[in-house]
Amino acid sequence: MQRKAIERRRQAEFEAYQHWEYQRRQYDEITDVAERVRAPLAVTQEFDLTPNGLVSARGEPLLPIIEDGIADAKRMAAMQPDWQVEYERRLIDRDEYYALETLATHQEGQGAMVSYWLIPDAVRSGSNLPGYNRDRLKMFTRVAVPTQRGIAIKYHSYDLSYKPGLVAMDQALGSTFDTSRSSEQVARERRYLPWVGATVDGIDEMLRHAYDSALARDKGGEWSGGRPPLATQDVIGFISEQKDLLGNHMAELTKIFSLTLDPYERNRLMEPHRYNLAAAIDDLLHGKKVTTAVEAGDNARSEGRNLDRDCPTGTDDEASAAEQLGSLGFKGKNRYRILAMGECRTCLYEKAVVVNECNMCLDCENVHSNEGNIGLDRIVREAKERVRAKNKRPFAGFLKVINMVASKPD
């Protein structure tokens, strides 16, 4: 009887974990779509202040996620100079985390903090930095207030990164915005408000009204988050209500997750499905009829609609980070690959080699994946012949000189 009771408890715990994991994945998919569609995103998250720092409602400490993002960006920057900007921004994000942690020690409703994260100036100038939608030039604000358990943070995205709108936001806060500062300088600054009883929703709505009023003043028309207003402003809630579309999408995700443990490969296989779902949600938000996500995705592709994921500095999920690293050669089944310049042990060329996997370059790894050991044997033979010929040439030249000297008449 006792053994059966233990088994039942373990089964119940396993099923509870499965449900939690499914809900977590579904929320990640919902937020992914919310970042793609043509609509402002406003999300409130609450974090508990614990001995491990700020911890989400799902029990995930925030700081390790930020640290992982810093490590990812640092590796990318080592391979691709454009990524230096993102590395810098993630370091700023960590500094802000510590400011948020300090704010969380205040009493509930005592003060608030606001920060602005513009799209990087480098992206405006044409830098090839993934993760930023150049059509929307999206920025976001972060509003935080202490709560009884820790802190509440509201993220609100705004299209256009419109600096007159930021001037209006600062005026609403009683500050003065300096338009000459770079996007990274702006991100480093935090606006501390000594307001008692302020809420994230109240401050956020005040900022949104200021930003959109500046657009209406300068460009005319109605605006909401830097875009024409939609029937709903709760995009997360709207996506969550599309049960059939979301259920079919999660079924595809479950299939793909059962095929591979590699986050890069999972993300690659899921990308068409995520684009399709984003296209369907985008159509629904803008009053179009949707039959299936696949049909909506096909129509969006034929229109050339940009529904790329747009997640700037912060907490990319494992799959997204793996995808970006994979584009630079850091693809691995169970871990990221560490690359450095060195001699490939197979082709003997000086290249970027995977130092934690036998110093083989990515070109030789691709040959091995496609042709197996036969392909590697061919590369080894060619490399040995090349080295042998190279070593022979100086000696042959030396003999030629000796012969020429010896053949000269006295």
C-alpha cells in the first residue's frame, strides 16, 4: 500500500511538472508572437525578492538569465563586431537589474523607477544586428514599483523610437530629455520617482499618452504605442483567446520537441510555424478573416510582410540564443561550442576551430556530417600532400641555386 501511495504521488508530481512545463512553453510562444505582430506590447511581470535575488512567478531567478545573455553576446561579439553593441547593452541591463533589486527592498508603493531602451543607434545606421525589426524601429520602456513581495515591472513597446515622444515622456515625469545622447547613454539612465502609491499601470499610461500625443501633434491622426490604435490593446490576452490557433501551434511544437534536444534545431524547425501563427494573429488584430495559420503565413510571405521576432536586450529564451549563436558557428547538441583561431587538426589550415571538440574547423565538421569519415580521409590526404609539397619547395630551391653556382665557368 505504501509503495502504491508513493507511486501515485510521484505520478501526480510528474503530471504537475508536465502541465507547468507546457504552460511555460505556451507563454513563451505567446510572447514570441506578440513581439512579431504589428501592435504595441505591454506586459506586467511580478518578481519576488528572495535570497537568490529577483525570482519570477514561475520560480526562475532573473539574474542567471541576464548573465547567460551577457555570455552569449560576448561570444557573438568575438566573432562578429556588430554584436559589440548588444554586448554593451546586456551589461547595462545587468546594472539595471541591481537597481531593480535595490528598489525591491523598499516598502510597497514607496517610489518607482523608469528607464527607456531605444533601438540601438547602430541599427538606425544600418548595422547588421539581428533581433531588431528595422521597419518598426521599436523601443521599450520599463516601469518598476516595489510590492509587498518584491517588485512589479511593466514593459511597454513603442514603434518608431520617436525622440520628440521621449521628450514628452520626460516632461510628464518632471525631467528633461537630452536628444543628443546615444541610445546606450539613454539606457544607462534611470528616472527615480519619489511618488507614494504609484502603480506601474498608472505611470505606464501616463508615458503612453505623452508619447502618442507627441506623434498626434507632429504627424496628425490617432496613435497607440507609436502605431494606429487597434480594437484591443491587450495583445497577450488576445493571443491567449485564440484557442484553436494556439492549440494547433502547440501540437506542432510538441512534435518538434520530441524529435531533437538541440535548441538550435528546434528553433529552426519551429520558425515557419511561428511565422504562420504571427501572420494569423496579425490578420485578426487588423480585422481580417483567418481560416488557418498556414494560409495566413503563405499570404504574409507573398506580401513580403516582416514578422521577424523582435526581442532586444534582455532575456532571450534558450532557443533564440542558440539560433543566434548557431549563425556564428556556436551550434552544439548539448552545449555551445567554443571557437578560437587555430590550426584545424584535419585540414591543417589556420581557421576558427572548435576548441572544446578536438580543434576541428566548421568546414571540416560539415564535410564529416555530409560525407562521413570518407570525406575526412580525403581532406587529411590533401592536407598532408599540401604540407609535404610546401616542405619540399624550399629545399628544391636551395638545390637549384647550388647547381647554378656549380655550373658557372671559373
